[in-house]
Amino acid sequence: MKVKFMSSGFSKEMRLLTNQGYIRFEDAVGNVQIVKPDGSLSKGRVWRSGNKITYSVNIADGRRIRSTSDHVYRTNDSDECQAIALKKRRLMPFTACVYPIDKEYLQLGFLQKTGDFITLLDEDWLSLNTESEDPTFRKLFKADNLPLGGKDVFLRGYNKKLIELGFKRSSYNQKELPDGFFDSWSLCKKRSFIRGYTSACSWPYTSPFIVLSTHSDVLATQLSLCLDECFGVHLEIEKGDIFTDILDGEVRAIRLYSINMCGHQDCHKFMEEIGFESSIHIQKVSEMLIKHSPLVADISNAETVDVYDFSEPEENRGVVEGFVVHDCRSCNL
């Protein structure tokens, strides 16, 4: 049965995703480039639509969105539902990163994870702890001409740049970020670097759980600090068992450090802020986040406030507070 509705808007402090990132509705009035659910842009518009009763859509993990009761949200089963009826439904999360990425720093992040920096000052090549058929490696370094087969990878042309940026000769358990990383690198460079690093990691895609790993306690702390302070992604560092290895002619005690993003909210934030270079990572993590999107716990707190709405002419959808919503136009349910 076709039911027509007109959705009425969001409270002013709610944030709409645009080409400039998330912007509060009250600050986005006028013509604006709106991010669609597939991550592309559309020329849309935002306006104040009056003073109306709004309700808080309270998600089980503590997030909330405030809108009028008739505003329509997309659910994780690709259905659409008015706010007032969302209790015990799961919202559709937006899982793409729309921020600019610097290709060079993306490569450097991959090298930080996989490169053997013990030869950084002595040779013009790096040995990589990856395989020649790794699709992320082949994409980042244009290595499609390399034969497949899991052979060792030796990469030339990057040592000089790493040294110029302040990376030091180090064994894999002593790696750390260069001195200027926190003070001198732009947010785009940091984002790109961590995207490259994370794209060199892997883990089971069974629940909202993303893991970065390293054998360096210093690097584990630095990566965790950057993700928290710069991107609002909270992590826990887990210490693995100790084993021994011979490094620089010495027997050393080595430990694996897992930098864990636990829970839907931080994994979701990571995908929006940084994401992956590997298409298989993007697909699997997006599927995981959609499947495990938290339930709407309840609809509460009726309050009359100024509300704002938007129009997006191509798909009639946008992203508010990380979730896919309908615009003001009438549609069919």
C-alpha cells in the first residue's frame, strides 16, 4: 500500500554530512553539497522549517538523533521507517570515508606496517613483510606487473622520503612515528598514513571489532593516541604473549600489541573518518557494521524546538549523525 508523507526535520544541533564534513543544521542553511549514502555528492539545500515537536531517537549504545516524529530513517534491512516507530529497529549506518586522502602518505602508512626499517639507512630498498599478490600492495605501488605466488617483496625508491620525514632505522619491535608526526603533519596526512597502516592489517570479520597490530609498544601507544585525539576513535591496547627473536645479533623478548577498536560506535567512526584502501576490507567491515547496527532503545523526550530540513534531488537521502535518512520529499512506503 502506498502511503505518502512529508518529513518535517531535525533539531538545529543535529549534524548533516556535507562536502565539508558534518555541519549543524542551523549552520548549513542555504545551498549545500550533500553526501549521499554511496559517498558521492549532490547539490542540495537546507532550510528552517518551523518550530515543531521533536523526539529523541535513542540508540542502545548512547547515540541519539532528534527529529520530528514523521521524519523517515532507513533501517539496516533497507526498509524505511518514521521516527516514532523506530523502537527495536536498527538504523542504516553510513560507512564510507569522504575526506581527502594523500596517496604518498597512504603508501608510507603501509610501509610503516610492513617495511623492515633495519635497512633504512644502509640500502636503497626495503624488504616488506607482505606477499606479492596482496591486492592492497599491488594497488598502492602499481605492482600489477609483479608475478603472483607469494614471493618476498623488495621495494625501492622510498627510503629517502622516510628518512627526510624523520623515520629512523629500527627493528620491527622498535618502530615509532617520526618526531614531527603530531606537531607538523596535517590531518589529511595523518588520516592517509593510518589508512595505509590499517589496510596492511587483517582480522576476522565476525563482529564490530577492528584491530591494528605492532610489535612496538611505543608505536602502539602513538597510534592509539592519534586515533583518539585527532579522530575521536577510542581504542584499547592488548598485550600478547612474549616470545624471543634474534635482532641485531641479540636475543630479545618480543611481544605483539593489538590496538583494538571494540564496539559499533568506534568502528563506525573509524570507517567514516579513515576507512580502508582495500575494497575487500571496505566491503566486509561495512557488511559487519550494517548487520550489527545497534537497536533503537526507545523514542523519548518530546520537546518543541526549531527544526531544519534538507532536500537532495538525486536519491532523496542524506546522512545525519552517521545514519542514512530521507530528505523532505514525499516518497512511498
